[in-house]
Amino acid sequence: MHRILTGGIVVLAALFAAGCEKKTSTQTETPATGTTGQTGVQTTGTTGSAGTEGSAGTAGTAGAPATGDVILLGEVGSLTGAQATFGISTRNGVELALNEANAEGGVKGHKLAVRVYDDQSKPEEAANAATRLITQDHVKIIIGEVASTNSIAMAHKAQPAKVPMITPSSTNEGVTAIGDYIFRVCFIDPFQGFVMAKFSRDHLKSTRAAVLRDTRSDYSMGLSEVFTRKFTEMGGKIVATEAYAQGDTDFRSQLTAIRSAKPEAIYVPGYYNDVGIIARQARELGIKVPLLGGDGWESEKLWELGGSAVVGSYFSNHYSPEDPSPRVQNFIAAYKKAYGGVPDSLAALAYDAARVGIEAMRRAPSLETSAIRDAIAQTKDFPGVAGTITLDEKRNAIKPAVVVQVGDTSSKYVATITP
């Protein structure tokens, strides 16, 4: 992982297809210098290859300065720090959506651009970045974050400023509760927690489960609460509940206590960087029951950190690349062409979030943020690649979830569970 700059890393992506940061950071715009596909980006104080963890790097691709003729969107993500793969996938999904929209003529005769700030996986940096996007960049929509704690920090800036914010993948129920300018295109934790409780009881036939949760994460705490309640309501018993704090590296004492309780499954609603280590230590202690989790497991790093210890476990997710629908397969083909790999659910949700925002701007009578907000709120039956999206009165997406099983090198589709 590349070093984190003390001043923060700033990425400017100006997207023309058709032809998170601290206030002291500087920014540079990159002219077009290569082929279309990924967006031109420039970082402050370091260089690297675009799409690598720890550095946004410099990509020699199509880019242009933002001008008065361009509609500017903002994005905040974890391009470095503990959840860096989340931010990189999200950035790619947003860029792809904007490139496609520009190839179709943009919005109301204007091209689209996105300014991306790295929040280094820190909620205080996410808040700083949102403030910068609102007060200095004057963006029309903010997209982000993945981690619910970071999205909550951002939402507290976007709501009073009356700038619409769409989180692609923050599932904590409290995110959109902050106000009527805050939206999401993913399902919420009460549903995701229910999905894994039901899967555990119906599919795995588990009667005894344990929970290992991250007390520093709104996401983890919300999921564990719902899973515990629903699993119990379905006739199961929670035999142990243990806690850790994000950044811990030794989970043996909690796992030893869980082992003594003899569960048939262990629910670990954390992020991949912790889950991989937890899985290794669980197997070292002789725990053989399946681990269960949520969409925070989604990362190629899960295998790097967990190795064979994660194989056979299950987690809830937003979409599966194995879905044969033309909508999904066309998205995967376009993403592979632009970025050289199969998109994960974070990329798919970011693509959907950007497209929901773009379509709302096209439908809105003007580009005033209040008009855009109203148009986003009216989203119904939108054909997302991670499921058809209808926003309810609380600005949450009503959509199904999938359950996948961790294989040797990738996750395999197991089941779809509807609301």
C-alpha cells in the first residue's frame, strides 16, 4: 500500500466520452493524453498506476478542464486507507456511467464531469471533502460513500446545504434518515440482516448462531442488531455475541469464547480487511462452522487476507456477475473493456447511482439542486444493473438481495431473496 500524503490526495476526473481530501490540498487538471476508457486523473504529490490501492495515480486517458459549459458532480471515496478497494471500484463505476452519458450527448446540452476526493477511509475526511464539493466546487450532486459511517458524516454537510447526495452502497438505516436530500440505490441493513438470518435458518438449517461485530462501525452494529432479532424470531438462538474494534489484529479471545458456545454459524458483519484475518484465526482455533457476512466482504482482497480460511463462507450482496441478463452482461463487458477486470458490486452500485442522478437531471425542469432532488425522489422502476430500483418515501431502494458463497478464487451465486 502506498503512503498517505499528509495533505490528502485529490483526484480530478473530467469525463468527456464521445469524443477525499483536506482543505490545504492543491489540485491539477489533466489534459487528454491517451485513449478513451478510463478518466484522466491527477494526484497531489505522488504518482502511480490508476486503479491501484493506496494511490489514485495518473492515468493517461481522456480528460479536460471543468468549465461553465460542464455540469460538475462530486464523488467521495476511500481511494486509500482501510477500505481502498471500495473507493477504487466506486470511482470506476461512476466514471463509466458518466463516459456513457457524455457519449449520448450529456444532460441538457452539457457535458458531465466528476470531481473525486479521497477520504482515506476516515469519516472526518469524508465530511471535509463534502464541504469542499459544496462550497468550492458547487457540484449539482454528490455521490458517495460506501462505508455508512463516512456517508453519515457527508450527509450532515449535504443536507443543510440542500445538495442531493446519493450513496451507492451505504446500507445503515440512519444514512437517509438525516434528511430529504439524501438517497441510496442499495438495500438497507434491516433487509440485509433479515436476508442472512433467513438464509441461515432455511438454507443452512442453523439453530445456534454467534455474532462477532465491530463496535466502531455503524454498518456492523446495525447489521448485527437486525440479524440477532430476526434469527431469534425465526426460532434460532444466539449463543454468543462478541465485539472488536476496526483495526484490531488479534481476535483469538473473542473467537475462543465463541467456540466454547458451540454455534452452527458465526455472523461477522464487518469489512473484508478484518474478515479475512478473523477467518484465518477462526480456522487456526479449529472453528469449522461457516462464517456469514454482509456486502462489506466484497473485495478481491478477501482472498488475499483470508486465503482458504474464507472458502465455504457466505455473504449477502447486491448483484452477481453470473446473472445472465443482457443488462448485467453488457455492463460487465463495458467495464472489462475500460478497466480490465470483472466489476464487483461496489462498481455496479456506483454505476447505478451515477445513472440515477444523470436521469434525474435529464427529467428535472432545471438544474437547480431542489429540482434535481425532486426528480431523484421520483425514481421508479429504474433499470439498474444491481437490480431494478424504486425509491420509497424514505429515499431507500426497494430491491432484492443475492447470497453468494466464497469459492477458491471468486464468489458463486447461491440464492436470491426478495423483500
